[in-house]
Amino acid sequence: RRAERETVALARLETVRPEAIRYLNRLSDLLFVLARVLARADGQGEVLWQHARRHG
């Protein structure tokens, strides 16, 4: 995801092919899903994101 964010930021300053951003997005999705599959196969539980609520 970091590479994708950096590429999007660069695209605000320079010409970046949209295919590059799309590729990085799909790659990050794939790696995320693979990590979940491997964790499940290894018997590890799901790590859920906890939203930090703002007070105020």
C-alpha cells in the first residue's frame, strides 16, 4: 500500500501512467488476500482493525 500511496502522490506532481497505479492497487489487494490465506492455513486467527474513536 505504501508504494501505491507514494505513486498517487507522485502523480500529483508528475505524469504517471494510470496503469501503474492500477497495477499497484491490484498487487496490494493480492498480497493482502494471500497473507490472510496463509495466516488461516497456519492456524492463526484473524487480526481485526480497531477504529480509534474520537472524543469530542
